[in-house]
Amino acid sequence: DTQMTQSPSSLSASVGDRVTITCRASQAISNSLAWFQQKPGKAPKSLIYGASSLQSGVPSKFSGSGSGTDFTLTLNGLQPEDFATYYCLQYKTYPFTFGQGTKLEIK
Amino acid sequence: EVQLVESGGGLVQPGGSLRLSCAASGFTFSDHHMDWVRQAPGKGLEWVGRIRNEARSHTTEYAASVKGRFTVSRDDSENSLYLQMNSLNTEDTAVYYCASSRGGGIFDYWGQGVLVTVSS
């Protein structure tokens, strides 16, 4: 199975900040990577697919990059509603595997 | 309006069985692959399994942790997705989400989740 390692596991930031979350795959997955946002008690929300393509309706403050084994999710101009947990998912091979999550908290 | 609504969760004893349902509306269900994703209390997301769309002959894939115990099925005429869970153990305690996908990593829609608790 392809293991996905996210870092950091938690992150404190202020409103208006720019933050970057990384995800590393244990083997090359091309650009078969998606990012999700999850708020407490809610279902995940899709943000990015294909490593860098924004899901419909997702604001451009979110951006993704990477290919192969190393990927990043960047959030610009943090707003209160952006504080949540973020997960990466590889869908190159079955079984699909999620990263362990990054909890973004208000400083 | 697009909706995915899970049902069928609850408390079950170890070794027991449960069948979850996911009712879809507002989109062309038969065109989408459908996935189950779960989340144990206080933990991260875990992909459980997928059933592909009609064009891909409804073939299935599973996580190793559930293979041989869980079965994903669908009824396109009823716009419904199912997860038959057998031989349940305490590690299967989680909120179970259904999600639709057009493929290519595009997970369009998610249900609100249903809680399954495996306990004696």
C-alpha cells in the first residue's frame, strides 16, 4: 500500500497568514492526489484533485502543487472559516490512502 | 439539490452484522463511482471501499482492513448505495460517509455520515 505522510500534524496561524501543508507518498503517485478540508462534526469537503486543480466552487486562496512523491497545499489570507483539519488522499493505486491529517488552529 | 443521505447505523455487538444505505438524489447516480470512507472517533479518515459506475461494470475495491468482511453494492434503479458489514469488531466503530466520484480524484458530493458503534 502507498503510505501518505502529512506534515505538520498541527499548525497554529493567525488570520491573514499564509500556510503550507505537505504530503509525502511512500512511492510515486504521479499527480493522483486530492486535498480535503474537514470541520468538526462535518463531512469532508473536496478542495483539490489532480494535485493542483481546484474543485468547483473552491476559492482561489487554496492552491496545490507537486508530483511524484511530494505535494503541498497552500492557503493564502487565512480567514476564520479556514481553521479546520486538512487531509491528503492518494488515488493512484488501490487501496486509496489518506494522510493522517493536519489540524490548523488559530494562534 | 444534490443529496447523499446515509442510514442504517447504530449499536451492534462484536461479531455482528449491519447494512448501511446511502440514498442519492440530484445527480446522475449511475454515472458516478461511489465510495465509503470512515472515521473512528477522534481519528483521521480511512477509505473503506469503492464500487465503480455502470460503465465500469460495477466492479469493487476494498481496503485490506475490511476485505472479505464488507461488501459494497449499489442499485442504480433506486439511486442507492449499500455497505454490508459482517464480522464486525470494535475497530470498525466509526462514522461512515458515502461519497460520489466522477473519477480522476474528483469527489463531488459527501453524505453527512452515520455512526456505527461496535460494542458489547
